[in-house]
Amino acid sequence: MADSGGGGCPEPPNFPASIAVFKQAYRNWSGEISIDAIWTATAATPQDVVTLANWAHTNGWRIRARGMAHNWSPIGVDPDATCDTPMLLVDTTTNLTAVSVDTVASPPTVTAQTGIDLLSLHTALQGAGLGLTNCPAPGALSLGGALTVNGHGTSVPAVGEQLVQGHTFGSLSNLLRSVTAVVWDPEQQAYALRTFQRSDPEMGALCVHLGRAFLIEVTLQVGANARLRCNSYRSQSAADLFAAPGSGSTAKTFADFLDESGRVETILYPFTDNPWLKVWSVTPDKPFWSREVSEPYNYPFSDNIPVEVSNILSQIVGGNAAITPAFGATMALVTDAGLTGTLSWDLWGWSKDVQLYIKPTTLRVAECGFAVSCSRADLQRVLSEFHQQYLSMQQAYRDRGEYPMNGPVEIRVTGMDRPEDCLMPGAQVPLLSAARPWPSRPDWDCVVFFNILSVPGTPLAPTYYAELEAWFYANYASYAGVRVEWSKGWAYTDAGAYTNDETLQVRIPAAFTAGMPVDADFRAAVDMLDRLDPFRIFSTRFLDRLMPRSADLNADGIVESGDLSNLLLDWGSPAGPADLNTDGSVNGGDIGDMMLRWGERA
Ligand SMILES: Cc1cc2nc3c(=O)[nH]c(=O)nc-3n(C[C@H](O)[C@H](O)[C@H](O)COP(=O)(O)OP(=O)(O)OC[C@H]3O[C@@H](n4cnc5c(N)ncnc54)[C@H](O)[C@@H]3O)c2cc1C
């Protein structure tokens, strides 16, 4: 057994001799979870994960699947874990990456091990003439990580558009046809590999499991690849795009763009009037004015932070928060210049090359994630009410000299995870998906995803997010449904994300329970996951809190003795100074370090 950490914590006891174990640092996307050393092993084969699960069970340890660690929420690793914590990270991304495409099946399928990254998955599909309609924007996410949290992009049917066979307008999880997972086998009294079909009841919980399971291999249905055009606009004002329905404005709204093309994203920088509007449309033939692309990541200016932006950020980080509006304006200018300089206003190519646009070098910021289910008829109302609230909070904080939000607001819209999109009789609903349909509200046919970004550690950011989150739950209660985006920030109090007991214990379960059958509600999903892993070796203290065992609940359905204070996040220490590139630019990861130091001082 290797020990790369050089002393300190005792080695995991009785560790399987056939598998190397070592200490490794863990850092989540924003650096807000940063741990110097955690015991880690690399699974060479699926059987290794079984061996490790049985070792963990026998020795009282826990196992955490590790993908790319491009995540915010503490569903992977508790922030206060150390190499003294009896928890083993198991890296999937080195060896569990096999992929094969079956083009003869109807619909076609792709079978992949969960450590494969999404770019490799897309590439394999593209090679076989296949593609995805709705997928996350980065290519550097593991498939296992993306499925854990119902990874999604932005797509709903344009007016008159029919779903192409094999596709879904819902999340990646809704494409699952089967999974092979490591689960407890009562007959063997041991953990073992087992394959579940989408029609098996357990799949309701396994499609989106938040890290309460360990998936080894999955089969997704897929469909014909599409050529997409992506037009960027900076000329449409937020006031027009997010106008209240019936406001009399004749300019095109967000809902109008969505009706036309079905695939829209807005990125609104703070204190600016016009967002970066991206509109994708299915376009079989290359339009004359479009630039054809044959690789993803076609917005390099948003992946490597230019020197103008890093200079302003340095000043903000240095304590001059009042220049936040200048930061927003500069980001907008950089976007304009970047789109022009790289000829990227109008792109055309295969779906992967226009849908993947975030590289790991992009700015490493913190963000909240809220998912509002509503009917398409109410979509514009949902957006306009949010925009008014956003503006009024921005102004109220500014009037007090406070600038808690210094990153953009990103808005995307998806369809629901309709099990009928999965062309398998009896396909289960992904019970814990943020895009899960609401049986009592069949008219809610889309989900608006709101992300608001801010530098990690920005003063008053938690207070701002807590106020906004409370507004989400209160404002939409009468005509829409609010859920959280699992990978991002939620359950805020002034103390930070993931600390709001009411959200954790009441609001989140309610969003998967109200109007749902009792054998398919939040508790049913937790119970299923507990049956598959009765010893909770695939869990964390935070997940235990979010998804307590039924036996630990009181009559009100909550855990009485729970004390969230031990989950309050002990954010880690930042890394070294930012490195300038030869052209004076700074890559986003390094900016993140600067920001963390600022956050520490504040
Ligand atoms: C810059 C950025 C942009 C993003 N954009 C999008 C987006 O467009 N759409 C979107 O939906 N999401 C997006 N995300 C969120 C992302 O999809 C999730 O954070 C995802 O979980 C990260 O995958 P990962 O491989 O990094 O997983 P990790 O962070 O390593 O793990 C996340 C969770 O998944 C679990 N897990 C990983 N592999 C397995 C497995 N094989 N079996 C069981 N559990 C497993 C882990 O235990 C952990 O609980 C973005 C994230 C970042 C940082």
C-alpha cells in the first residue's frame, strides 16, 4: 500500500492487498471544499469496486465515487473530512471509461462505464451518427457524476417540433435504460454487482441518486445526431427578454425565442442591460453566414480570463467591491469583443460542437441553483417576476453599498423527465430529478433553471442567496413548483449554503412528495436506496442529514435530534498565487484562488 501523504493519518485497516491506496488532496470546483489529504483508490475494474465495498462494510468505512470533482454541493465529500475520516474516495475516471455504441438496437443505445467524460461520450456517439438533445455544457464531467444530479442542458420543443426517437427534452438521467450498480445482496450477505432495467422499481431511485449509490456501467438510449446553429445576440435587452406577459412590449421575449427554436440560454452580467443571448436551432444545412465548427469550446474568451477582467477582479478582491458594476460592464465588453474576434456570433456544426462550451479553465465561481417547474404558458411570467426581483435586490444592496453578486445570472429551460420518452414499457420516473413531472400538475411541462454566480467568499453572498431562495419558495408557490439543482448551492442561511434546516428537512422533501403517490415520493426513494445499501456505505454525513433513514424520523417526518452545526462548512484554505499567462491573461482556476483569499479576509 502506497502512502503518498508522508505520515499523518493511519492507513485504512485490513485494506485489500490487490488495490493500491494513497492519500490525495480533494478540491471541489469552487475550492470551497478543499481537503489536503483523503484516502483514495483507483478502481481498475468493476470488481475492484465490489471488493472495496465489502471491505468498507466489514471495516466500518464509507466509499465515495469520485468523478471530476466539478461540483459544488457536499454530496460527494463532507467539507470537514480528513484522512482521519473513515471514508475512501474511489476514482472512476482512470479506468472505468469503456464505451460501446449499438446502432442496430431500436432506439440505438450507448453502453458506457461511469468514469467516462462527457466529451468522450459525445465523440463516440458522433462517430456513430448519434447525439444528445439535452446535455450539460462542460465536456469535463464524468457520466456518473452527471447522472447523479440529473445533468441537463437547455431544450424544450419549439412550436410544432416533434421529439426525435431516442431523445428527450428532459435530463440525461431520463435516457437511462439500465444501470449496473454495486448493491447489497441479502442472499450472499455481501455487496455485489447487479443490473437493473429502467422498468425495475429500483430505477426510480437509481436514475438520480445524489451519491447514495455507486453506478459502474449504464446504457442510455440515444437518437440521430443533429446539426445545430448557435446564434449569439447582445442586442436584446433584459427588459424586453424578461418583459411581463401582456406588458405591451413588441420586442421579442425569451418565450418567443424559445417558441421559435426550443433552445435558449441567457447570461446576464451584473449591472448590465443586455444579456449574452444564445439561441440554438436545428439546422440541417449550413447557413451561408454561419461559421462551421468541428470541435467544441468555441468561446475561448470565456474560458481564459483576459487581463482587463483579471485587473478589475484583483481590485474587487482587494476590497473595492463598489467597482462590481464596472466588472459586469467589462465582462459584457469582453463578450462582444470575443464573439467578434473569434467569429463566433453564428456557429454551425454537430450537436456536440455547439453544445459543449465550458472548459475547466473557466472562472471558478460559486453559484446557487434553483429549478422552477411551470407550464410553458406561464414561463414568461416566471422569468419576468424573477428579473424584477433580481433588479430590486441588486438595487437594494447597492443602496447600502453592498455587492454580494458579482457574477452573471444564467437561465436555461428544459422539458420534464417524462418516462415515456424512454422507449421501454414500464420505464420508471426518475424520482429525485429536478425535472421530475408533477402528477397533480400535468400542465407543468418545463423547468426553468436559474443560476446566479458570485466569487467564492464574497461578503454577504449567503445572506443574498438566503433572501432570494426564500423569495423563490414564496413567490412561485401559487402557480409553479420550486426544486433545487442538486450539484449547486441551496438551503442557504447567513451561515452559507446547505445550512437551512427547513429547506433540507421540509421544502426539499415536499417538492418530491406533494401530489406524488406514496410509493413514489421522496421517502420512497430514500427507502429504496437504503434497501440497496442498508449499511449506508455509499453516503456522507450531509447526505444522512438530507436523506435520513425512515426509522430516524419523528411523526412530523423530520429528524429531531439533528444538529446542523456540525455540518456548517469549514471552508478550506486557498492555494497559491494566481499565475499570469505569457499574454497577461489569467486562467479561471487561478482567479478562483485569488477570490478565495479575498473571501477569507472578508
Ligand atoms: C463549470 C461547471 C459547469 C457545469 N455545467 C453544468 C450544466 O451545464 N448542466 C448540469 O446539469 N450540470 C452542470 N454542472 C454540474 C455537474 O453536472 C455536476 O456537478 C456533476 O455531478 C459533476 O460531475 P463530476 O464528474 O465532476 O462528479 P463529482 O463532482 O466527482 O461527483 C459528484 C457526485 O456524483 C457522485 N458520483 C460520481 N460518479 C459516480 C458513480 N459512478 N456512481 C455513483 N455516484 C457517482 C459523487 O459521489 C458525488 O456525489 C457544472 C459544473 C461545473 C463545475
